[in-house]
Amino acid sequence: MSSEPRRPLSAWRFDGTLRAYQADALDRVDVDAGGPVHLVAPPGAGKTLLGLLLAVRRGRRTVVFAPTTAIRAQWVAAARGLAHDDAAVSDDPSHPADLTALTYQAVSVLDAAEPFAALARSRWIDELVGDDRPLEAAAAWLDALGETNPAAYRRGIRSRSRSVRRTLARQDAAALTAALHPRARELMDRLVEEGVETIVLDECHHLLDHWALVVAALVARLRAEGREPLVVGLTATLPSPDDANEYDNYVSLLGEVDLEVPVPAVVREGDLAPYRELVHAVEPTEEERAFLSAHAAALDEALRTTFAVGAGRAYLRDALQPPATVPAPARVDALAPPPPARAIRSAGAVEPDAAEPDAAAIDRGLAEAFSADFAGAEAAAAMFSQVAPDDPLVERLPAVARRAPTADETIRLLGRYALERILPDPDREADWKRLRRLLGDFGYALTDRGVRRTRDPVDTVLASSLAKDRGACDILAVERAQLGDRLRALVVTDHVTHGNVHGGLLGSAGAVRTFSVLSTDAATAALRAILVTSSTVRLSVRHADAVLPALARELGAALDTAPCADDPAVLEVRGATGGGAVGAVSRLLTSGEIAVVVGTRGLFGEGWDCPAVNTLVDLTAVATPAATQQLRGRSLRLDPRWPEKVAHNWTVTAILPPTSSLSAQPDAARLRRKHARLWGLDADRPGEVVRGLDAALDRDRRAALDAVLAGDPAASVAAVDALGAVPARADTRAAWRIGTPYVDREEASVRVEQRSRRAPVFSTSVVAARALGRGLGGSVAIAGAAVVLAFFLPAAGGVPLAAIAAVTGTVLSVSFAAAWRRTRRQSRDAPATMERIARVVWTALSESGRVAALPAAPTVEVAGVDDGGIRVDIRMPRADVRDQRVFAEAVEQLCGPIRSPRFVLEVNRGGGSWWVRRVLERAGRGRSRPFLAVPEGIGRRRDDAVRFHGAWQVHVGPAVLHEVSGPQNLALISEARRSGAFSGATRSMVRWR
């Protein structure tokens, strides 16, 4: 053990001034509490300094792990600035110092191609034992399998090894250490012997697989030596919890987040550049659209053929006519209103008789099928009506069921058919493989869990569309027009060249093709640009005489060029690849000797810092929170040469026009995922900061996107695009209000928009109905009193009885008219109505245990919008942010489009006395029946839905609750889908304040 002082880092010092959020973080973190410290802060927020100061406060010997050598070098430089002694900092794993900076790879090299084979075999045996096999028999069976079918044995070991590798956080640390390469074990021993007690994990979102597990093993070794190590995790973004095993590894090592510094806080402090998120929407080229149309036709034919004959057709019939079961007793439907004009039977309420006709038997089977699985039965009915239109069963289906199934319904049916009829039958293994190959060709994976979408030709073509390269040129031209010679742009792709070219359709899609298009496009050919990848550096022939000498100067080496066989307008630079080229290009971009860098995400997406970058063009297909936020970090650094810098982050997305025969829009879905975790200025209200697509598309463009995705023939992709309305950078900078106070709090809310003020939220409300009742009651009382007086008092001054009756009628009419006007006015009172709706939703979620009970009611804010409509924002500011999100999603489901809910509300019908129902019917005459979906969190249990319905009738207005469970409900759900979603747009959102 080293004889160094116990706290060697305690003498280090920082001579600068901390930023406000950095000082706050240090004040709030206890480095001696015994638990990990988990900090999230955006690129440019000073995470390196924070990590170092936490290590200094702890004082003990420290090891820092970084994902790349470039980031490791940044740690070494920053640490030496605090130590004031270069010898106190090392990046040599053979000679640790007071602070040692290493890469994760140095400590996590595995010892074999299948390092987890022993653990995988142990898991396999455990699985067999769990299936009631004796331990000895399980081991013997596995040994026999290895001899008789070694290929199957190896497949089983490989699949379980992958699973074990993701779940080793719950395995024994010694077993994991044994799987490491001897050099990695020696390094771990050396760190333990040198007295390391602080472990800093930079960019710790990488710790999703065995890196997290190796670090966990190091922590266990230190604890075995009697130490309590401090683990500090630093990242710009949290990993996605979609892979539960990997996320568990991450959380088990670092715990929940102790402190998060959101990007808006750093911008408001003035430590990151203000920015805008922008979207350029393009249509695939004509050749690409033709390829995709042929693909769509082939997929449709292949899937429908499966169900047209034989076993597939029989499956559909069985899905709609399940085996006979003992009929359930008739159920009294507590949801039904007082006898409505059109009664709806409840599923299961039909009692069979002894001589049940065939039609009745079919109806009974349909009722059972829909009651058991409404969505599945609806899909089966749609498909069966197409493949067997003359079958007697089709005649018994409601008219609305006789339609073509949607793509999602077809895939759902195919997955169920494969799992229920093919996989269990060993004689149909060939059918299983054929179906897997068929689906694989069209981008679907068939597994023993069902069908899931994978990367298919549609996705590949759209993600790598040539139109996106041309779109990048359009963006650069617009940015050059706004910035002039100040333009410093980074264009990022996924690959150098794309690996899947679909018979040459995509050509060499990737950074190489993007650079060629940029070099020859009339809009960008004049821009000095350079292509830099890990394997090649390219220049335009047009600019080689100016750029090549500058690049040679920065590299300190003689360079030469060679023509490119794939593009005569481009030259390849020889001898300029590697990390040195990246640094040289960064300096050339900073000085303005080049204006555009084209590269790959692997090289420029993380860890590359060039403060001069003010325009990012994202052509990648990546949509994970970690990758998208890291990529945005490339443009947000402050530029000393331009103190007023404002960055533009562009996402280029390829969208099929509504005339396309394809229903899939994978790039549009990716656009939403890309922005799901990104903060930005609200595109409608720039003074607010929100997270999600609202920061990239304003209301009209979101509506245009929805219309295109819905296949509206009047919609256009051009209406989604923001290229023609780029906000001035000065306006963006002013909207960020740099230097002003902020609360640093997230707040989830839901926004409901209506296209016109004249469209009532509902025809009436309970408040309005009561006002009408009071007016009518008062009028009747006045009229009655007048009549009584007319009979019992003599005519005064010769006034006849008819005159008294006339006066009475006038009073009655005026009073009734006033009450009616008050009713109509209140029926259009959006703030009051939405406030009551919000309160009912929150109470229902609370009573169902979905959110915590709070005494405060939701708050409602109403504002006008440009087309004369209204916008209603509903917030729960005092609730936990997770509860806020649950509430916002529930209101969004209630007011948004109706899909396949278990319950729907038919509003403005039923409830109250007979005269209230009659008034409502007349008030709603000529209008479609308005429906709302009961939110999923409330409609999971019938009792919760019934309670919600009761509260709605008390606080909002009359309504009928329908449980969508039988074939007779197909007409109702079809009408609900047409007339639901009373808002023009409804979405939940997260704000930062």
C-alpha cells in the first residue's frame, strides 16, 4: 500500500469563479455520505470541473474513467490546472498517480469471445430446474445436447450470454472479475493497491452494459479492503429506461439523479449559447417513392394471402366464433342512462334458447369474441370481410366492420396467428421459418413474443433519402444568407457510406454522398467545406487550392490529393486521417478558412468541441435521448469570437406525401422521438421553454404534420417545413432572457386548442342546466301568481283578464329567453368547463391510486390564438412532476383522438330530469354526437370508470358511459372516432421555468 498522505487531493485549489449552478451543486452534495453522487448537466456546463472539485473535496486518491482518449486528455489537462503539479496526474495505467485518468476500455477488456459461457450454462440449468427437472437430470440433458446437437447448444449459450452480460449487476463480483482479461485484472489490482477511494465516471450514460458491471466489481473490491469509495457519475443525459436490464445496471451503480442542471438554466446563466430547434421536412425523391410503393404493394399482398385460404382463414373464423362456452348470466348494465332513444345491448346479455337459429348462434359467438378482446376481434372482422366476403359470418357483422384492416391490425393478426397456431405445432416449423423470412424482408421480426417492427426498407430509404442531402444544402443556403461569412456549420450523418443500398437505389448514402451533393449543388458549391471521417478526408476540387495548404499547415505535414473514382468534383486527401485531422479541421473552422464540416456521428457526435459551430444539420437516424442531446451539445458552446452567438439546430426529416400508398412514416415518428427530451423555446410562445416537438414546430406546422400522417388529401409536406420562416437570431437571443432570474423547475401540463371560439366546448354544463332550471322555475312561478290574481281579484281600471294573461306570457317568455341565453353563454365558457374537467380527471386519478392526493385543484389559463380560436392550458403546479405527467397524459387522452379505449363518454346526453334532457336534445340538434375517450389510467377498472362518470355528471354535465365490448359497439366506436377529440389539437408538454 502506498505511503502517500491520506487526503492528497485536499491541497488542490481552483483559482477561478464558479458558476451559480456549479456552486449550488457543490453546496448540495455530501461527498462523505457513503452513497454515489449522480449529476446530470449538458455539454458546456462544466461537468469536468464539477467532478474534479468533488474529488478534491473528498481528498482521496481518484481514478477517472472516460469513454474516449480525447475526453481523457481533457481531464488530464483540467486536473493539472488544479493540482499545480503535473506529476500528480497520470493517464498511464501502469503508473497511477493521485488522480489517474483512464478510458473505460482499459479496465473492461474481456478474456474470451464467450467470457460469460459458464454463467450462461448455469442460467440454462436454472431454467431447466425451474421447469421441474432435477438438477442432475438438467445438467445431464445439457451435456447430451452439447454432444448430439452442438449447433443448438452454442446458440443457447450465446443467447443466454448476451442476457447474462446485461444482468451481471446482480451476479457475484468475483465471477465477473474472472471473466476479465488478465491485463484488466492486473489494472484493477493496481488501483486497489494504490489506495484509490474516489471513482469518477464521465459520460456515465455509457455504463449500460459490461462497463457498468466492471466498475461495480472495482467498487466491490475496494469495499472488500475496508474502504467506502465515492462514486461520482457525470453525464449530459440519462439513458433510456426502455431496456430494463441495462437501465437497472446503471441505476444500481449510480442510484437516482442527485442533481440535474437543465440546458435552459445554463443558457439563462449565459454559459451556453442560446439556440433554436428547427425542422426541415422533405419528400423522398420520385425514384425512392416508386420503390416504396412497390414495396407496400408486395407487403400487402403477402400478408393478406396468409389469411385468404386454409389455416389462416380458419383462424380468423375461430377468432370471431370462439368455442362454445357456458353462457354468462344476463348482466344489468349500470352504465346505461334512463332508456335512451337507441338502446345498446350489453355483451353477454343475450340468452340462448333451446332451438337457437344459426344467425343467433353467430351473433352470440361474435358477442363473446368482442367481449373477450375487442381490438383483436375488430381486426379479425375487418380482415375476414375482405378475404371471405360471401361467408355467412360476414353478413352478421355490422356494416362498419366490413372494411379493409389497417396495417397495424394486419400485423397484430399475423403475430397472434403465428404464436397461437404455428409455433405450438412442431410439424409447422417450416411455416414458422417461412413467415419469419417473409416478415424479415419487410422489416418485421417474428419471435416467440410476437411481431415487432425492425429497420425495414421503408425506414432505410427514408432515413437515407437523397432528398435529405439536398435538404441540407437548402439549410446551409438559408443560414449563409442570414449569417454571411460568420457561418460555421457541422453536418452529421450516421455512416461514411450506407451498408444497405437496396440494389443501388441509395447509392453510397452517408457522409461521402452528402459531401458530394453539397460540393456540386448550386446553393452550396461556393461554400468551403471538408469531409472528415475516421478513414477519409475529402475536399472539393473547386476549393482545394485554398483549403489544402491551410490543412497542411495545421497538421504540420506535406499533403497530396488523389481524384475520387466515385465523384470527379471531389479530391481525397492522403495522409490526413486520424485524431490530428479532427483537431486541424476544428481550428480551420474556427478561423473561418472553411465554413462547413461534414462528418459522422461516431467522430463528431460526442466529445468534439469547436465553439465556433453555430449551425448543426442533423441527418442521422439516431433518436435516443443520450445521442440527440450529445449531438446538440456540439453547437451550444460559447464562441469567444462571437459573444452574441445564437445556434440553430436543424433536423432534416423525410415524410411521404399523403398520396402515398404506404401508411408507415418512420422518419416522422423518429422526429418526435428525437425531440422528446430536447428543451427549446416554444415555437408558438417564444418566451416559454418547453420540451418536445413544440420547440421545433409551431401549432400550424404540427397540425400540417398530423394531417399528412392522417392521409388528408389536402395536406402537404411543404406546410410542415420551417425553412421559409427561420426566426431572426436576435429575436431568439432576446427570447431566452439571458441573465434574468429563473426558478429551475420542470412543470408538466396539457394544452387543449380549439379552432374557433364559436365552437362550444360542450352544448351545456351542469351549471348552465341549473341556471336554465332556475330561470324556468322563476318564470313558471311568476305566471302562476298572475293567473291566481286574475281569478281572485277584480279587474283593475278595466284591465281585462286577457291583458293580464298577455303580460304573464311576456314575463314568462323574457325570463325563459334570458335563462336560455345564459345557458348558451355558459355552454361556451371554455375556462370554466375545462377547469371542471381538469378537477374531475385529477380526482379520478387520485381515487384510482394513479397520482397522489393533493388539496389544490388544477389551474386553467386561457389565451387567444391567431385564427380566433382558444387555447386552454391546464397545470398542476404543486404536484410531483411525475404525477403532473400522468395527469397531462390523461387529459390528452380524454380530449384527443379516440382509438381503442375500453370506455367512452357520450356527452350532452342522458342524466337529469326529463325537461333537461329535452333541452339538451334541442340544443344539440344538427350536431354530431360528441364522444370522449375515458383515459386509460381511469378506465382500467370498471368501478373507476363508473365513479368518473358520476363525477362528470355532477361537475361537468350530462353524459352516457359506454363500455366498448361487443360487436354492436362497432358502430358506436366508429362514430366516436369520427366525432371525438373536441379539440383542434391536444398534447401534454413539459415546461421549464
